[in-house]
Amino acid sequence: MKISSLKKKLDKVFAKWVRYKETKGIGGKCVSCGKYYPYEELDAGHFISCIYTKYRWDKRNVHIQCRKCNRFLNGNLDSYFLWMIKKYGMKTVKEMVKTKHEIVLLKVEDLEKLIKKYE
């Protein structure tokens, strides 16, 4: 399987894992707006954009968001930022933002291992 196909598969598996982990398949509060939504109406929203491989599949970076905040408000990042500070602390959030540009090259085996972990 090609790396691009594995990344797409991992995106789906990881998003489902995040949503289930944070909602138990029932529902939960959007980390940005704080409103409760059923499981089916929640996305796995990235604090640091998924274009940065270093944090694309990092469970500290991806949490449940309503579709409005994630898709239509571009992540509602001001509120997400405040939530991240409460959850992880300013030091961790600053470090993540500072290091997001670091290059991470994943091989086929790495992606397959991550897929297996989150399935």
C-alpha cells in the first residue's frame, strides 16, 4: 500500500479513535465552544493543523469539536488554545507550537503500526 493511502487510512482510524475515546460513543462537549453534541455530530479537530506531520496523529493535539467550530470556524482556535492551556499547561502548548515545523518522515511500517494501534 502507498504511503498516501496509509495516511488516509490512519486519518480515519485515528479520528474515530479520538471521537470514541472522548465520548464513549455517546457524545461530549466541543473543546472550543463547550456545547454538548451527540457522537455522530462531532469531529476530531486538530489544534495544530494536520499539515504538520509531527502532531498530525498526536493524541495531545486532536480532540472532539463540533462541526461548526472545526469546519466552519477553522477550528475556533482562540477558544481551542485556551482549552489546551487548561488541559496541558502553557509550557506544553508553547513547545508544541514551537516544534510543529520539525520534519517527521514516517515509513510504511510506521504508518501500519499506528493504524494497528488505533484500530
